[in-house]
Amino acid sequence: MVRKATTAADPSVTAPGVMIAPVPEPGTVPGEDVRTGIRDYASQGPFDGDGLDGSFGIIPCTFKDRPNRMVDVVHRRLVQFGRPMAEPWAPTCTRFDVMLPPHAPDACHDPQGLARLIDAQRMPDQQDLAILITLRFEHHALLHRGWELARGFALQRLAIDRDTPVVAAMHVPQVAGRRHKPHVHLIASARRILGSNCADFVTDLLGTDAKANAARLWADWRAAHD
């Protein structure tokens, strides 16, 4: 089921009767909180190759001496415009979903529940928390088509083939008065989920060839499905 945020088209609305001035869409720099300047990942830059409009990064457990939590990482992509975390979460992104390995617990289909599980099972000496893949689409492209391409890629190549859960969030900067391209953030756990537990690491998307491997997977997927 595709989940859609009800306030995505009006980022200035925080609650009934409460208005704030619109702020720049944070998808301009994936991982940046527009109010605090928080950047939670180490970018490896854009994909190499013609027609591959995407980028790759690793979200470490500690970035620039600041600890990262998966709940914060996911919240920043789902709830935009620097809004503080509140219960329950009220996503403002255009669309979001969670793609799970077939054997993952049902409770993990909630993005907050998944993030909490990953945080709870972090190992003391763990270095890598998550993988961040951002896929961009042309301004004139149909949003539902880009979304399904990105979602299908995440489900098959990450969740099913690599047993790693993924939270996907689509941002459409135009609705906040920006000119940047529509894009989908894929936040994948650095560790596989086996049964009810986080297990070993997704090594081919964490090593020195990680960006090249991700770019090749995306290029092959687009060639077969676009």
C-alpha cells in the first residue's frame, strides 16, 4: 500500500489554525535539517554514468562526533521542513512506504517501529547505521511512475535480494517553491533482518565499491523497467 501525506501540498500548515513561514525544501541536500543545519550522512557523491541521476551515501552511527539514531534519520526524510519529532508522526513527504524482507516481522512495516528495532539492536562497536540512495526524476516525469520505479527497485534489489528493510520517501520540491527535481530517498538498514533480529551487514553496499554497485543495480533496473 502506498502511503500519502495529507499536508504535502502545503508545507506552511503545522496544525489547524497555526501557520509558519514556508522554508526551503530539505531535499535540496539529502540529510540536511533546514532549521538546525543537521547533516547525518557521509555523501559519496552522484552516480557515474549517462542518465543516472542519483547519489549515494552512508549514514554512520556517529557523524562528526554526533551520534545518529535511525528514528531521527527516518523522521527527517518523512517529516520535512525542520519540524520537531512529535507523537504520532505526521509525514509531510509526498509518498512514503516501507519495503521489508519477506520474513521480517509485521511490526516493522511501521517506519517508526522499524527504526526503533534497528536502534535497539545496534551493536556497541557498530560503525555503519544505514545506506542512503537518492533517485531523481525529471520535472516533467509522472510522479507515480518515478515512485513505482524507485519502490520496485528498493523492494526487489534491497529488501528481497539483500534482506535489508528500506524506508522510501518521495519529495517534490516544487510544492515548496523550489526548482529542484522530484526525488525518492531510500533509507536502507546497513544490517540485514533475519527473523526478528538485525544480523550481518550488507557488505556490497558498504565497501569501497558501494556507490558503483548501487549505480549498476539502478541502471540495470531502469533498463529493464523504464
